[in-house]
Amino acid sequence: MAQPTNPAWESNFTNVKKTLFQSPSVQENARGSGGIDSVTEEALMSRLQMEQDISAKLNGLQKELQEQRLSQLRQLLKTVADEDWKYPSVNKLIGLE
């Protein structure tokens, strides 16, 4: 995550972090005394939800791509093993056999 450069945004983000990690009774008191409003809270929650969804989908995609690569390697290994009889062994070519 990039570091915030706007001091106002940084201050708001700090307030939001404090609010997220407070107990529910403290949050209720903060709303009445100038805490973050519900619009900012909803925006933050939707942003966090979106980041979590993206992270989960990225992890799933990476796992799927890894499985595809392994499948392709298995197929290539099978092909090489099936065609092994066509070629003389390396040991025979260099004179070890």
C-alpha cells in the first residue's frame, strides 16, 4: 500500500484506524462528539472489502496458474518419456557406455 502524501488524508486515515480498533461503546461516544461520520465509515468499509476481495481473487488466480504450469510440465515430462526410445542415451554419445 502506498504511503499517503496528503496530511489531511493522513489525519483522517489515523482517525479511521483508531475508530476501527476501538470497542463499540467507545465508537458510539465518538460519533456524538465529532468522530468520523457514517459516510466515511461506509467508504472505508467498502474500500477494505474491495481490497480483501481483490487479494482473495489474486491468490486464487495465482494458485490456478501454478496448477496449470504444473500440469503442462507433467504433460511435457510424459511426452519426453514416451519419446525417449528415439534418441541414444547421453552416456553412449560421450563414450561412457
